[in-house]
Amino acid sequence: MIIYVDIDHTICDVDAGPDYLDYSGAEPWQENIDKVNRLYDDGHKIVYWTARGSGTGLDWREITERQFEDWGVKYHKLILKKPLYDIFIDDRNINTTDFFNDFDKYRDEYLPRVDDNIIDNEDKSS
Ligand SMILES: [Mg+2]
């Protein structure tokens, strides 16, 4: 399956300030990172999708990629420029808290293993 994952307040804690200007001090939530890494290991395509810089126009790719390396984040793609919104109403959305609190249920019931990894692991662009 193709799984999109948010970054801030999903796999890390961050106080970017009132104008969302600084994500460099984000602190990893390793337990959540490990769970998403397990989905990667199960063969799912993991796409991190973030609004870092969407409001300011600043490019957070390099810092985010370095954080992912430091935190041991496994992923296939990092996409920035997620739209800004307050609430996301979507029939395929899973709330962060629900997902990580009930990880085993979601993993077993909703995310069947895939036998082979269909994704080009080298492509982390865009
Ligand atoms: Mg977030």
C-alpha cells in the first residue's frame, strides 16, 4: 500500500515558533518512527508529506532529510509543499493518535503485508 505520513506532531515534536520559521530543533518520537519503519519493512511505500515551508516559502528539504538520517527514518519519498489547512476531512485518513495507539490493529487489519517492494528505493525527490 502507499502510505502518506505527516512529520511534525506525528513522528516528532517541534515548536517552530509563531510564524512556523524553525523546524531545526524538532525532537524525534522514536516509538512512532519505529512503527512507520515496520510498515516500510513490511513492504509498503512510505511517503512523508509535510507543510514545512508551505506558508513561508522556505525550503526545509535539506534539514528534514538530515533529521530523517539522524533519526533512522526509513522512507521512499519526501514531499514538501503540503497545503495549509486546519482540518483534513478524508475517507482514507487515520488520526495520528488513533494510529499509533492502536498500531498492531491497524497493521494487522488494514495494512496487509505486500510480498515484494514495488518502489524504487533510490527516488526520494520531489
Ligand atoms: Mg503535523
